[in-house]
Amino acid sequence: MQRLNQIVLRMIAMATLACAMAACSSDLSLEGQCSGGDGQAAADSTAGGGLVAGGIALQMTECDVVRRAGPVEKIDIGSDERGERAVTLTYLRGPWPGVYRFTGGRLVSIERAPGPPPAPAKAPKATGKKPAGT
């Protein structure tokens, strides 16, 4: 009977710990996605595409940038030399194209997006007319 009580107590402790950790995971750095139910994005969004109006500035969160710039084209997730989460979001198109680098969930640098590949050179068009004087 005592062994059963110990098992139940351990399960309760694990459930409590899991609930506490779940409460902390609303941050992007632990959850991996931005929550959409906070009402702030809906209040600030533009009528056109659901993006939040305004620019992008240093120290914004990853979610703030995604709400303003839209769907990401490329995401790189890793860690820096101090073990903090490092994320790079790349936008080639959209209202704010660029490369956005985050450390610890905050925007630390913005770079110009790599340009599209150069268009192939067009060959001169043949008009079918004879040159003058021939």
C-alpha cells in the first residue's frame, strides 16, 4: 500500500511540474510558434493580409517580426557560442525583405535580403526589315 502511495505522489508531482512547464512555454523560444490568440495581432492587423502595420526594429521578438513581415521563406535555428537560441529568418519577398537575426528571442541584426539572380541577357530582336542602303 505504501508503494502505491509513493507512485501516486510521484505522478502528482510530475503532473504539477508538467503544468508549470507548460505555463512557461508560451514564449516562442520554448514553444516554437507564435500564439495567435492574444488579440493584439487582430487589433493591430491591416485589412489587407492580416499583417500588423508598422516597421521592424531591433529588440523585437521573433513573433513581432513574423506578424509584420508575414510568412517566412527560410528559417535557421541553432545556438550561439553562449548556448543561447539563435534564429535567422530570411524574407526574399514581401513588405520587409531581409535577413533577420535573433539571439535569445530578440532581434539583434537586420541585413538586406540577397537579390534575385540576374535576368538572362536578351538577344536583339530580328525585325525582318532589310538594313537601309542594301
